[in-house]
Amino acid sequence: PGHKERPKLEPSNVISILISSEFLKMDSLVEECIHYCHNNMNAIVATSCNMNCINGTLTTRIVDLFTHNEADEVKDRKDKFKSKIFCKKIERLFDPTYKDRDSPGSADTLYRCSLCKKLLTKDNEMMIPCIPGKININKRGNVLFFHIRDKSWDVHTYLNSLYEDLKSWQDVYWRLWGVINCLTCTRCKKVFFCTDLAHCQYHLESAIYPPVSTELSSPGIGIYPCCKQKVLRFDPTQISKGCKMRDHVISLTGQGDNGIPSSDPGNKIFHDLIQHKDTICVPFSKTEESNSNIDLPEEKDFDFEIIVESNLWKGQKIGDVTTKQQILYSEDEEYTTGSEVTEDEVGDDEELTKKRGTKKIKKTNKAAKKATPSPTNQKKEKSSFRDVSPFTVTYQKSKWDSSRSMRFNQDAQREDDQRRLVEIIGYLTKNRFGEKIERSKAKESKEFAGGIYSRLEAQFKASQTVTTRQINSTPRSKSRFAQMRPT
């Protein structure tokens, strides 16, 4: 008679038992109810039970048992619990301490680049191309890309805008999952977001290159007949381009039974991507930030996506082109330290070259005047006409000039190094102190050293001084009593 049976869990009473057992600190019963909810969620949401009384801790424990594919299969017609599941899934994507089995990528470092407008994370930012000029090479010779964080971009605003467009937290989760997870295409050798599955660029026809014997054209520069786009035979940027779009090709390894990926994370990502392709993938948009080369006109001098542009050889032969040693490139032409090359530092060969260069400038630009022979001014002279080497780097402003003396080039390089150091010091100072310096400068210019009371005292003294001067300047009239006083 003293034996009490354990209550039998049913879809109609499991929520009540879960809440009561959690209040009474019955951990074993709470764990049993949580697993029952995970295994029978379709039956539970079909009953008339109130799911809003489940607190956040219990909701998180229930959601953690669901994979995102299992959560997709929940049939919740009245949306009692399904939206909560995917909202918790979105929170988990932004949790840096949580190891998500459904998403190798994490959104805790998600940001937008202010240049290319792409959403990036710390894991994939160096593999996703940005605009020309943001390319570097590591010590192993691999191409790396650099982005600039957009400080005006807010992740909460982004999620709200996604919800307004997609009308469902389930779709918001899958779109965000596609943004933070990447795959590699075996056809174009490019790392791409899962949202860009259909953005594999290609050309309908192969590129045509001129023969090497041609003297008036560059043998390393070809053209695609389908879209008249220029191409380099050996492109150092390794960025895939094309006028048409198709799906990326993924190489799957370690497949399980029935072709379902089991071991490799890339296989599982691709399997989930194909299942939810309509929700995850976004259409290709031709913008300047997307680095696209579609429908370029024939008169286009350079490709937006190619950092290295080709030059017309102007009738010169390959053997006549002299290689030039280059230093790091500078984008600021106006900077100078004030150092100039004196006459005794300029050699005879340099004087002849300077005279020839002056004649060329007069022919091309009649309004140009002869500048002082400093490294900074020499940059301005050379900016009016292009280099004769087969390739020039876009936005190139400074380089080693083999036609000048070594001392001249060293002075130019020293000026550039000093300018870079000044910029680095200013950048690091701004990052470390930031608003403190600006606020202190503003306070120094607007307030007195003693604060507002010192300023009020100074204003009061100034007004008293003006009043005293006015009183002293006005002549006093004699009083009547002084005039009537008998002598």
C-alpha cells in the first residue's frame, strides 16, 4: 500500500510534469521529461497544452537535443514551439563557447566588409576575395585577402531585416547558416559561401592569346571571344572570373550508407545545403562589390577584378623591356619629409635622363612645369604616363627607378618608410586611445583648466572690467548741493 507508481508520461501531461519536477528539483524526472519532449514533439504540440510556460533554461536543454534537420521535421501548425527551437539555434551560432555539431562555422565574429559588402568571419576572411588592392602573399606563397570592418553594420539589424524578408525564424537560421559555412569548388578552386552555390563563374569559349612573334601586342594577355573580357595567361591573383553562372562542384569523401555523408564535415555541410537549397542560396547580383565581370564593354581598359592590368607595348620588343626593382607601393603622393636631392648627388646619367623626361612631359602636357628634382616630385612626373613593363600593379604610385641614381632611389624609399611609420603610429594611437584623445582635445579647446567655475569667474571678471572702464570714461557732473553751497 505504501508503494507509489511513477507517473506515466503522455503528450498531454508531460509539460506540466516537466515544470513541476523542475520546481521541486527532481533532476532525474526533469531529464526524463526533456528526452520525452525531444522524441515526441509532434504529438506534444498537437495537444492543447501551453508551451509558453517553459522557461528559457528548459527550452535550451530541449533544443540542444535537436539537430537542425530534426527541428525542420517538427510539424507545428500553430507555431507553439518550432520558432523557439530555431531562435535558440540562432543564439547557439553566436555562442563562442558552444560546439555546434550542425555548423562547423561560428557567427560570433560575423562582420561586414565596408569595401566589398560581404559578410565574413575570422575563419574565412582571408579566403574570400575583396576589391582589388586588398591582396597579399604569405610566406608560403599563398594569396591572402584583407577586408575592412564596417563599423556602421549591426548584426541585430541584419537579423531583423532577414526576418522581415523571409517571414520565418526557421528560414533566418538556414540563411545565416549558409553565410557562416563555406565549401571549396573543385572546378574553379574557389572558397565560396553556401549561399553562393550557384555563383560559379565560367566562359562559354576559351581565351584567345596572340602569338609570341607579334611585336605590337602582349603575348601574355588574351581575350575571351564570348564577352570580350581581357585575361592574363598567368594570373597572379588566382581569382576566377566568367560571364556565365553555374553551380559549384564539390568533391565528397567518406560517404556513409545510402550516400548520406557521415564522417567528413564538408560532406555534411553539402548534404544540408542541397536539402535546403531554396532557402539558403541567394541569386547573383551584379554590383561593383561583387567583383563581377559580366557584360564588360570592349573599350574597357582594365578588369575590375584583376589587380594586375596589361599595358600596350607600343611597338617594343620583349627583349627591350628592362625589369625594374620595385618597393612597397604608396597611395599618398603628397607626403614628403622635405629632403631633396642636391646637385652633387645627381650623376651624369641621371641628368641626361632628367632632360629627356622633361622633354616628354612638355610634349604630353604643355601646362606642366619643371619640378624640383626630389623623389616626391619625380613621382608626380611619372604619374602622367604609364610604365612600359608588361604588367603594372593598379594604384601603383612609387617604385624603384633604375634610370635614377641609387642615392636618389634610397632617398625616395626612406621618405616612403618614414611616411608609413607616421601612419602606423597614428593608426595604433587611435586604436588604443581612440575617443579619449579627441575628447581631451575638445575639452582643452572649449573649457578652462579649472572647469566651469573658472570659466564663469573669468567671464565675471571680464564683465566687471568692462563696466569699470565705462564708468571711468564718463565725466561726472557736479551735484546741486555743491553748486548751492555758500562760499
